[in-house]
Amino acid sequence: MIGIGATLFKVPTMHGSRAAGFNPATLFASGEEGAWYDPSDLSTMFQNSDGTGAPVVDSPVGYIADKSGNGNHAIQATSDKRPTLRQSGSLYYLEYDGANNCLATSAIDFTGTDEMTVFTGAKKIANTTMVLAELATSVGAVYGAFRLASLNDVWRWGTRGNGLTVNVNASTYGANSTSVITAISDISTPVATIRVDGVQKATSSTTQGSGNFGNHVLNVGARNNGATLQLEGHIYGMIVRAATSSSEEISSTEAYMATKTGVTL
Amino acid sequence: MNTFATIVVANKNRKAAKDLIGSGFFDIEAKKGLRKYWISSGHFKTEEYDAMVESGLAFHIDTEKRFADVLAEKELNRVIIDEE
């Protein structure tokens, strides 16, 4: 159940100072399941999926550690499917080439909750359907799944329990858009919400069915370990949290992600 | 060490190429007319890249261009599975 009060999505105006001193690890302090990937922390990455090979800018990343404390590290065993670590000034990001890059976790057991919040900073280079993050092999084919994606000139959040996928779109964000995106779901309430750059862009109370999220692989940058819907773009950071989030948590995390992405909220 | 490359193999050589460097490679399908090709593009380990070069299995190897530009140059059309 949502249980977070009526002010959940009424987020106050963000200030850059809000990111200072905020540590996303606090989002997991109560044992929330999830993952936190931070390409700006070079100590968390390796070139190879077995955790060997120090990260080097302009070289592949085959392993990125989960900083949430849940151990949901994302890897890519096939060398040509690894994204590239890039640096632009003080920013670091994973560059996905639109061919087949993807990082994926082992199955994450989200069966204990029907709530989810995903934060990311991302750039889309192409203007096509591309996955930023997808829980399960395909949100349309599997219950208890979600997908955060680009669809033409929108950012799209899709989520479901055992019903049909409910999609909410944020527009207009075409090719070369760089955004801080927050996606929130509660299956039982029901609610699906997408925010971009600190502003709520769309929300839906259409039923997603019932039940909790599943025990599925989390794919970052493509569908089903790179098989389809490959991202041509950048990922500056990503946090997946099996809980809805308070307005303070949302605003602090969005401000944090904005500093990592180079976006002004 | 790694070599960034786009490697194209003809359909008849796909299995041999996978057997050579790994089953996870050559999963991008492309067509040129009625001919089918399979592509891997990205960071290859040097031993994987060298093995492909020396095998003679490749239809085309490029180490300079972006994936999309290689497709355009070789007039290959990626097979897109229509998914949302």
C-alpha cells in the first residue's frame, strides 16, 4: 500500500544545495531492496564481468557494483555488449552505442513489495524506442515488471502487477534530450507517475492489476540483455528502490542526480 | 586490451564465428537484399578481435566508424523486431 500521504507528488521547488550532503544510501537504510549505480565512482566499476580490469575512460564497463548494499551488481559477460565509460568535464557516464550494449543483474527478488521508485539521469541520442531500465525480459510479457524507456519524443514509464501495463508519458523530449527522470509506482493504490527535471509530467490511477513486483532480472540500457530496444545514449546514474518515496526523498535524490547529469533543475 | 570494432559475418559463417569467440556474439541481424548477415559491434578483447581477423570468417571489419555508419556504408538494413 502506498501509505505516504496526500502530498507525495507535491514536491517543493528544488535547490542545488539540496544535493549537498545527501547520500542516496539513505534510501536503502531501512533494508529496501533495489540497486544504485554510480558511474562517477570509478571504484565501483571494472572492465570485465568477473570484476577484473580497472576502469579506464573510453574503455568498456563489464561490471558496475550496486552501491545500495543489496549486492545487485550489473554485469555484461559478452565483451562487445559492454557500454563505454566516458568523461565530459566533471561528469562521468556510461555510453550505450545503440547496437547491443546492456548491463544486467541476476534476478532481484522484489516479491515483497508492490511499490517502486526509479531515479536516473540519462541522455537519448536517437529518437526511437529504447530501454533505460527494464525489470524482466519484457514488461509486456511478464507480470510484476516495469520499464523506463524512450519512445519517440517521450520518456515513458510502464508498470504492472498481474494486469495490463499502465504507461505514463512525459513529453516532449526528443533526440539529444538530457533529463533527470523519476518514475514511481504503487500497484495496489494504483498509481504510476513520471517526473522529469523535478516536475511531475504525468500520472495515472488506472489499475495495474494486483500482486507485487516479481523476482526478475534488471536490464539497464536495453531489453533482455541487449536483444532489442537498445539505448543509443548516456546513463549518468540510476537508483532503483523498492518503495515509494517521500517528497523530501524525491527532491533530494533528483537534486543529487541533477549534479551527476549536468542538469539544472 | 580491447579493440573497438564492428564485425559483420554472412549467415553461413555465423555458427563458426560464435564457436570461435563466444555464443553471445553476432546476434544483430541485418539484411542486404535477400542476403542475411549477423553483426557484433563494440569492445572486443584483443584475442577475440585477432581470432576473427585471422579466421577469414568476417564479411567486413571496421574499427573506425560508428555502428550505424557501418550499416549505412555497407548498405545493410538492421532487422528490427517491432516491439514497444
